[in-house]
Amino acid sequence: MLSFDPGHPARFNFMQLRITRPAVVADGGTTRQFMPGLVVTVAEATAARLLRLQAAVAVDADSPIEPETPRRRRRSADAG
């Protein structure tokens, strides 16, 4: 079990990613499922796996995270 002790230097580096397609990552006896649209903070090793699978993109820490706008379907009544 991992614990956080603020008195010790961090043992893990973390990255923030935006998930772009479904992915399942298994490591250390746990399996995690990531769905598109989520913004997650994960350990560097997990981030590397998600990036290698092309299932996520790195989020710039300086820019605010905004949800994607849903695409509007064009109706036949709109065509005229």
C-alpha cells in the first residue's frame, strides 16, 4: 500500500492527462479503466503507458481544463 508522507521527498512523479479513447491499464495487481473525456492525474509510469497506447494527451498545467462542446447533428430541416 502506498502512503504519502509530506516530510519525505516524493517517490513518484505525477502527470495530468486528458483521456481521448477508452483504455484499460493493469499494474501492480490493479486494473483501471479510463473513459474518454476524463482528466486524470496518474503516476509517470501509468502516464507513459497511456501515451504509448495513444489513449491520452498531456494537459498543460497553465491552461484551464474546459469540457469539449458536444457536436451537433445536422437535421434535414437545417439543410435549406
